[in-house]
Amino acid sequence: MMQNRIMKTGTCMITTNTISKK
């Protein structure tokens, strides 16, 4: 469960980074 939460946060950060780059 904890690992899943960390992975979800990582994906969120990556998505935000991609949007910011655009």
C-alpha cells in the first residue's frame, strides 16, 4: 500500500513536470 502511494505521487510529479515543460 505504501509503495503504491509513492508510485502515485511520482506519477503526479512527472505529469506536472511534463505540463510545466509544455
